[in-house]
Amino acid sequence: MSDQDSRYFEELDVGEEFDCGSIDVEKAEMLEFAERYDPQPFHVDEGAAAESMYGDLIASGWLTCALTARLLVTGYMNRNATLGGNGMDEVRWHQPVYAGDTLSVHVELVEKEAGDNPTFGHTRVKITTTNQDDSIVLTMYGLGLVEKRNAA
């Protein structure tokens, strides 16, 4: 861990909250992502999207997750002695994301457990992504591994 990394497992407190910044959703990126990974008509076809219940192209939920992950990494994980994670729980898309939206990510540390491994502990963070209107578009829980200060 470098001197710029800020905190080990022992220094993280349940209840702490972190603002991870924001990112703009670009139409070209929405289309490129959807064409490659999630080519449903309301993600890739403007005509079909206009006729859908969404009224316009919407971002793939997986792109919303990827944009959220980007902010999660730079705004939270890279500020700690993070060793990666064990996955995400309870991924929920609450409303569509459109081109031009600005997404913001908020993280709350809700659980931590030292576990049996002397090198890392386990964390559970609640991740909430909102749009420019402060409407929730995505929630999920991240399961992290964080290095312990006196790791063997």
C-alpha cells in the first residue's frame, strides 16, 4: 500500500458515508455499450425506444452499474486498502437512465467483519446512484475485502 492510500480495515467505521462524485451519461457510450452487451430495442433503436414505455433510448442497467463502479472505485475503494471484492448483492434498477443524465454515487459502510484471515477483513457497503433530480436510479450492496494494518 502506498502512502497515498488512506485507510486500512481497522480505520473504517460502520455508518461512515462517502460521496463518490458524479458522471455524465453520454448517448454514444450508451449505444456502443448496448450494441455490444445488451442489444434490446429500447437500448439500441431510437424508433423502437420512442414507441416503448420509456419514450426514448435508455441506458442498459449494466452500463449504469459500470458507471457506478467507476465512481465507486475512484471515490471510495482507491482511498482505502481495498483488495477487491466478493461481488454485489441486491442490484436494483429503480428507474431508467437517459442520455444527458448526470449520475452521482453515495456509499455507506453498513457492516464490517474481521473474519479469520489475518491479512484482510470483510466490508458491506450500500451503494446508491441518483440522477440530477436526486431520484434513485440504482441501489446495490458491495462486498469488499480490505487489508488489515498488521497484515502478515
